[in-house]
Amino acid sequence: MYQKHLAAIQQQASAGRLDAVDVGDVRALYGELSNARTAMAQAPPSDRLAVYDGTLIGAHDQAVMSAEILSRARLTDIPEARTAFIDEAAARAAESSRLQVNAANAYSLALPVAVG
């Protein structure tokens, strides 16, 4: 869900159309991601799902950082800084996606599959 929203903003940024993105939209995404990350970190731990939980929290951390960096990129008027921010945000978004795949794999390994 948030990955699609983050990817859409990242695509616009990478295509040089970051000015078309509403700053409030980026800040709202940052807020949603931060709240989700906080809720996940405060959830009771599960030994069985520890790897999944940790990996998913890491994915959210990267997504939060990506959204924050995109917000900085949107607000700067310095072309070199904007480019550096956009590149860093893209790397963090890619890492978030990679970690989400790893979390899904950890989840599938942690839960038994009933074959009937």
C-alpha cells in the first residue's frame, strides 16, 4: 500500500517532476509511515515471528527515511542537493522493497502450511 505511494512519488522525482508533487502529500506519507513504524515497534514481540517483525520494521525505517529525504528534495532549490536527495531516497526505497520481500519470506517460513 504505502510502497505504491512512495514509488509513485519517487518516479516523479526521478523523472524531474518533483515540483509537481504536493509537499503536503509527501509529508502525509511520512506521517503515515512513521505512525505505522511506531505501532509495529510497540506491538508485543512474538518469538515465532521475530525475524519477520524485525525485517518489516527495517523496511518501514527505510521507507520513512526515503519519504523524509524526498520531502527535503522537494523543498530545496539547489539542483545538486535535490539530485543527491532524490538518489538517496531512491536507494532507501529500493532497500525498503527488498526488506519487504525478505519479511514476506520470513513470514512464510515461520508459519506452517497445512496440507489437507
